[in-house]
Amino acid sequence: MSAERHAVLALDAVTVAVARVLGVALRKCPSLPPTIAERITDYRAQNNADWVMYRKALASAAEARGWPVHWYDAKSVLGAARQALRVENLDAHFLQVRGAAGPPWNQDHKLAMAAAIVTAPAAAE
């Protein structure tokens, strides 16, 4: 399947670009109806099925490499990162990171960074 093949290729590129990978943090997937027929008739499932498939393909490719996969909740990860860093203003912290890393730096980047902050202790074990 294309999603699985491209997930492997994407993680191959990561291993070239990053010296040491401790794990992968992926946004939790919503549950989907159990059958394809039910997914086709469920509007929410139709809109989520593709990105659920891609995230599961990435998780499978990461696990095949022996990388731990950490699933995070997008609604709570920013608060958890703020607590992990013991900072009151996570946006100020991210502004410093953006200064060092450069743009772009949008909400998706903030969520990814927060997920990395929250899962880093578990990945280092």
C-alpha cells in the first residue's frame, strides 16, 4: 500500500537528517466505525479516515525500526508541555525557539514541539 511505503521512505529521510531518534510523537486518532461501509456513510469518518491511515502507517514504520511511538492529545499537550518545562508562558518559550530555529512557526509546529517535550522523558528511558 502507498501509505505504508511512503511512511517508510519518510522515516528513511528522518534517519539521514537526524543523528539520533528517540521516538515518534503522533496525534491520537479518533475512533472510526469498524467497517468500510459504515465509514463511507459516516461524514466524520470520511473526513478523518485518510489521516488516520497515514498516522497508523507512520506508527507501524516507526515500530518496525524499534522506535517508540507516543500518541498525544492535541487538546491537552500544550498544557502538559508548559507543566513539563515549568513555564507559565509557553508562547514566550516558543518565541525563543522560533528565533533559534527560524520560520515557519505555526500552530502545527507548536503542537509538534509540545508533543516532543511531553514525550521526551519517556523516550529517553
